[in-house]
Amino acid sequence: MSSKTLFDKIWDAHRVHSIDDGPDVLYIDRHYIHEVTSPQAFRGLDERGITVFRPSLTLATADHNTPTRDQHLPIREELSRMQVDKLRENCSRHGIELFGLNHNYNGIVHVIGTELGYTRPGMTIVCGDSHTSTHGAFGTVAFGIGTSEVEMVLATQCILQTRPKTMRITVDGALGKAVTSKDIIMHIISLLTTGGATGYFVEYSGSAIRALSMESRMTICNMSIEMGARGGLIAPDKTTFSYLKNTKYYSGNNAFDDDLKSWKDLITDPGASFDKEIAINAESIRPMITYGTNPGMAIAVDAPLPDTEGMNSQDRDNYIKALSYMGFSPGIKLDGHPIDYVFLGSCTNGRIEDFRAFASVVKGRKKAENVTALLVPGSRLVEEQVKKEGLLEILRDAGFELRQPGCSSCLAMNEDKIPAGKYAVSTSNRNFEGRQGPGARTLLASPLTAAASAVTGRITDPRLF
Amino acid sequence: MAKEKLNIFESTCVPLPLENVDTDQIIPARFLSSTSREGFGNNLFRDWRFDQEGRAVQDFILNNRKYSGKILVAGKNFGCGSSREHAVWAVYDYGFRVVISSFFADIFRNNALNNGLLPLILPDDEVKGLIALVTAAPETIVKISVQERKVEIPSSGKSFTFEINPYKQECLIHGLDDIDYLINMRSRIADYEKKRGGLG
Ligand code: SF4
């Protein structure tokens, strides 16, 4: 038998049919849905007069537009309330499990699916959200889809997909002080650019990846889409297995040992070939921050912004347009630049490890007066854990408030908007124009950089703490 | 469900010379709170098209009456970012049937094809040339044939062929829908499940 990549093994095991000169029919093991990209899909089913084909394989949550305060009260914003109500109605009509607002397991779709054990190695996973790539951290083929495809999965548990090319990114070596997995992925995206992995499915490997916790691996896979990749995955190993063993899913049954056996083959065979290979030295990575209006526009926090010299006219125009939106000019250093907001949260960095990291920096210090901070756990379980571990006191003593879970300021569909022209150091994944509110200026960074900046009120190199 | 068919047509173009246009620009998140597919065209490129008081931004291309048509010509990596299909609905609802670029983000391309919007890929230099041409001469007619996979610009005598997956080409021409195709396969899918066993 020829050597296969992990991606190929999973894809091939889920191929129901291949259309001649066309896409594959791919079976989906796990489908996640949320309130924003599902209503039109359910409506499509109704118009066709059909029901959900395999309701037990879909799990729903409300996260994108939910408020992060007073969740026990009715949602104030009318359209958001309507979407959340619609989701509840659709789920109950079709027999789909819903961890809606106020449920003990509610939270951001990519946080809850993984922490509860719904995501398991070898699966194919889709969701109407581009950061579905997060689930790849468990050795799954997971990717974001559009609403028409959500409808396909609801109707048939399958979608039509063209097989992507494969890329391996190997990160070897030890990480420096205050360098996190967020910095690894931001470094990679800055090298490849925002469209550099389009058409590819990425496998991350190497000693620096192996050394990471599951939370950190999820941060890396999460942002694969920001360089255009269809998804990103990491072969499961001991770290994966022990994380899974402690999830709700396995506490309720004794299938773990059998499942473990079936996961052993989930590796890329030695000698398997990729369409593209990239090698990165972990020691060369510094804490990163974005300066522009896409995630590829990132530099080390202590480095000056690029010069326009040597850029062609189109690149220069795009660069200057981005900088003028951000209120920066070429060649300046961001380190020390005043900020207005800090956002800790999202499916990229809203997990317990991120709250631990943030708390470790602000412990015994005080939030800067000029900074408004939004600290939003990725899920109810993360919120509980923050309280259980005593992190809440540390945060409160430092002048921070903890909010309730949801996507919040990552896409600002709820009330958590950054005002126009204000600077926000954000642990989320996108710095597009207006992403955090019309005119908002987003600076993506790790939880450590966000914490250091929250304390000083300026963009701050976390290595100083 | 049948979609509008797309095969042979001609139109003027709207040039948008920006690269990496993300779906947050195409339709900002705060306009996603709808449960239907209609009406998104009003908010297409909302924050470039209108200022915060809702007044039209005069120098944005969609507000320039010289430019109109069913074809949008855009810089590379069009449609990156969020998977929101609302971006495609907005482009389509506004009246575009084709977007020409040298490079599309994967999810946007899939979403477009699932909604009868043709994401048409030409070489980067040709896209830049076309943007320059239609910017200077907004009356330029571009002819497209999905059947022949051909783009033609009669005024400059240029023509190109473009790539499209033959299955997707058929779907566009006949207004067919992937979901119908899959629904017809339900029993095969059930067989696959039996063969594999133990799902859930
Ligand atoms: S946190 Fe942000 S990126 Fe993640 S699912 Fe929510 S909106 Fe999408």
C-alpha cells in the first residue's frame, strides 16, 4: 500500500462517491450549526418538504449575536432575538440537540464542540463558519461551509467538495519567552500572506507543534483560514487522547479504549508526499501583532512597519489604504502606541489557557485607566473554570470585569462594538475593516500581549513582563 | 430547486481594483440578522458605499453612475474571510451575475457556484488590463459564454478561455442545484453508513 497523508486517509474514508470530472460526495460525521448561517438552510428544507436526514449528527448553539451581559433577560436587539428564537424552533422541530443561551454547555461553537468531546479524531466536521478549521487540532478534516452547504448536510449528511491540495508546515525548535501558539500562526500567515494557502489543506507538524497543549493547537488550526487554507489539522497524539478522555462525552460511556485503538493509524505515513512543504524555525518567532486590515499584515511587536520602497504600485496602494484606515504610517514602530480597548476572547483565544495566561500578566497589577477591557470566555464551562481556579479574583483585583460567553467583539454582531477610530488589541482572528464595529481599528495579538497592553495602556511587548 | 440559468450573455462591467476584498466588506456582520436570502444587495459594500450617516460616498465606484452592469471585475483574492453566504447573496441581489478576478477564496467560490453566480478566473495581468480598460471606457461590452468557457471583449478584439469544473458548468447552464443531486443519492448514502457502521 502506498504512503498516505493523514488528510488523505480521512478524506478517502468518507468519500461516498466521486462525480466524473466533478467534486466528491463527502460524508460528514459531525455538523455544528449556529443562529446566523442556518435559518435559510432550514427554510430550504421546508420549501422542499423534507426533514433533517441524521439529526443526531448535528449540534446547535447560539453564539454569534448573543449579548455578553444579562443573558437571563430577553435579547434586546430584535433581529438577533428573532434569529435565536428561530434556531430554537428549527432545532426542536427537527430533533436537533441545542446548547442555547443559558444552557450550561452554551458557548462559541468551536469551543464547546471540542471541550465536550463531540469532536474526535478521524472525523469529518463542517459548520457554517470559516473557523471550523479549529477542530483540525484533534486530527479531523474540518472546514467551514456556506449556507447552501449547511442545507446539503441537513438534507443528506453529505456535501459536494473538490479535493484540496495538501501542504505540510513543519515548525521545529523551542519557543522563546512569551511566544505563544498565536504568535506561531500569525508568523506563518505573515510569511504566506492572506491568500497564500488557498486551495490547500494544511497539516502542522514538528517538535514545536507536538509540544503544544490542545488549546494552543486549536489556536493554530483556527487561523488556517486566514491564509486561505481550506483547513488545518494536527495528527492526534498522547496530548489529544488525554484531553479527550476527560471530556463529557467519555465520562458518560466506556468507549474510550476501543476508540483509542481506532485512532492509532491517524498519522501521515513516512514517505507520504505533500503538494507543498514549508519549514519554520520556532526560535525565529517573536511576539506578533497586526498593523493592517488583514491577518497577513503582521510583524513582530518590536519591529518597525514595512517601508514602501521596492513595492509595486498596486501593493503600495493596498498598503497605504490599510495604513490610512489604521492611522499609521510606514516605518513607524507600534510598540508604545496608545490603545483604547482590549478584547480577550473568541474561538481563537477564549479558552481556559488564554484566561490563565492573561491573569498571569495582570496579577498584582492594575488595568490602565485609558483602556476598556472586554474579557469574554468562549463558553460557560470556561467561565466556570475561570471562577473555580480563582482567576476571577485576580482579574477583578486588577480592575477587570468578566463577561458571559459568546463571539462578542470578534465580529461585533451584538452590542460589544469598538467605536470608530479606536484602537483595540484583540485576541481574535480578523482585523478586517469594520470587523469589530464600523471604523474600529483592530490589532490582533496573543493573550499575553493583550494583557501587557491592557496594563500599560499602550501596545506592549509581553517579554517585558 | 431550480436556480436562474446562466449561459450566454453580454454586459458592461464595474471595476473594483482592490485586492483581498473580504466578506466583511462585501456585507458587514451587522446586516446578517435576517432569516431569508433576499434584500442583501442594499447593503453590498455597505461601509465603502455609505458613510456613517448613511450618505452615499461619492468616490466609491458603485455610486458612480458611469459604471453599471452584471459583471464585477475585482483584484485578487476576492471573497476571503468569513464563510457567510450572505456575501454571495448580496453580490447577486445587487444584480451581478459574474465576478472576474485572478483568484477567489475557496468558500466564496463554492458559495457563488451554489447560487448561480459565476466566479470567473483570468490571469492577473488580464484582470488588471480589463480593470484599466473598463475604468477608462465604461461602455465596454464583455461577452461571456459559459458553454464555450469563453470571455470576449469585442472592442479590443481580445478573447480568453476560462476554467470551470464540467459538473459545475452543467449546473450553471441548466440552473441545477447540488442539493437535488444529493437528495437523489440518499439511499446510497444510507448504504455507505451501513457499510461503515457505528456512526454517531
Ligand atoms: S468567535 Fe469570531 S471567528 Fe469564532 S465563531 Fe465566533 S465570530 Fe466566528
